[in-house]
Amino acid sequence: MPGTVRPPPGGTTATRKDDSTLKPVPDGPPPAPVAQRLRVRYAKRGRLRFTSHRDISRALERAIRRADVPVAFSAGFSPHPKISYVGAAAPTGVASEAEYLEISVTRRCDPGGLRTALDASLPPGLDVLDVVEAGAGSLADRLECSAWRIRLPGADPALARAAVERFNAAERIEVERLTKKGMRRFDAREAVVSLEAAEAAEGAETTAGQASSQSCVILRMVVRHETPAVRPDDVLTGLRLVADFAPPVPPEVTRLAQGPLDVRTGAPADPFDLDRDNSRGGETEPVSEHVGGDL
């Protein structure tokens, strides 16, 4: 009949009292309600730094199924797990110690037990570092800045320090980067809270997790999350522009932390501190500490 809405396979069409139709709804009971939200901090290390964010998310979702996490699902004809990735993912080729996601579950879980089970279901190099029960407020709003480490093998320490001094002394450094909307020009200086250079000790561990006896320069920086985002490669471009400093080989970049900017230290604070305060009466523990337990 004209105007009739045919339900998709496995669904029915609801009807109002005046015989007009509503949006089709799937057959069967509605999805189980969310009983708890859990926030997860994970790392990508070694060779897995070359894995795309899409493949990382697929690996995490498979691990959640293998770990028998009672993840909640959305309603509708194409239900999907309620897993949200928080903040800007570290670019492909960049290692990270501070990536975040949030999982909604249908029954309450022990955060320590979930951390252990989920970590055991992931491949080496994709490691779950911490899990907390979500408190009030948005986790994304807490991720105000990132701390980065850039390893520059073969770079001259004196030239690096001189370039960093010029970068820090500049009021504005405009760089260009090709984006999805074309070439974009922006200031790479304002978002940088701090930048320093140091010579790495012999035998320092590389991004790939291997020891190296080659001396090199280590750049450490804290960068605010702004729009457009200033990335470590933008800072390296700025160093080249102000001091003609460029690394002789591709840099090894690691995100060390994300969180709210601590004005006392000039570094990111732990974004899980507020969640721990709510669940443990103000008691906190280091984010690197691993605890076990049953789901």
C-alpha cells in the first residue's frame, strides 16, 4: 500500500492510534542497561607503533570479547559495543604510554580484574596499564595537554640545545602542514608549554624497546591540545625554521602522558585522579601499578 513502511528483516513497525506509522523497531528485547562505565589507559609499544588506529581498535574489541567483558551494546538494527576512544590517537608510527578509552558494561566489574584479563588477551606491545571506574565529568575534557619524548639518534647535542633556545625565545613560529582540507599554516610556538634538549646516556632504550650504545639527543616537550593540533613533527619543523636544525635520521617519538595541565609542574597530571578520589575516598596510586582480581 502507498505510504506503508515495510519493516526490515527481524523488525516490526510500530503504529500510532491514528494508524500512522512510527520508526521501525527491531524484534526482541531491548539491550541490557549500562551498569558501570570503566576508563582504560593503554600503551602501544615497539613494532605496534606502526599499527593504524583502526587496527588498534579492532584488536582491542577482539580482546574485550576474548576476556569475556560484559560490554553493553547500543539499540537498533545494527547494535555496536559501547566503546569510545577518548582524545586524539597517537599518529601511526608514534609510540604511546597514554592512550585512553571508555567501556560501558552491563554488570559491575572489578577494575583490577578487568585490567588483568584484558591485558592477557592483547598481543605484546599493546598493553593495558590502568583501569578505573568512571566518575563524574568527561574524560576528554581532562586531556588538556600531552608530554612527548623525541629521540634523535646521531643529532649534535650542542646544535639541538641552541635550536631549542631559539624556539623558546620566539613569540611565534609559523609552520605549514598538509591536512585533509589542504595545506594549512599555523603557529607552532604558542601551544608548546615547555621544550628542552638533553643528551641521552649510552645504553638508553629506544622506542622499539632495544638498547642502543649510540649517543643521541632527547627532546622533551609538553604541548597543549589546541585546534589545529600541534604535533611533535610540527615542533621539529619549527626548530628547522628558526635554527636550521634537522635530525639526520627519522626521529623516534613517544607520547609519555596526557592529562590536565598541572600549573605547578608544567606537566600533565593523571586524568584518573578524580575517578580514584571518588571511588577511594581520596586515596590514589601510581598509574603504572598493576593490580589483579576477578572480573
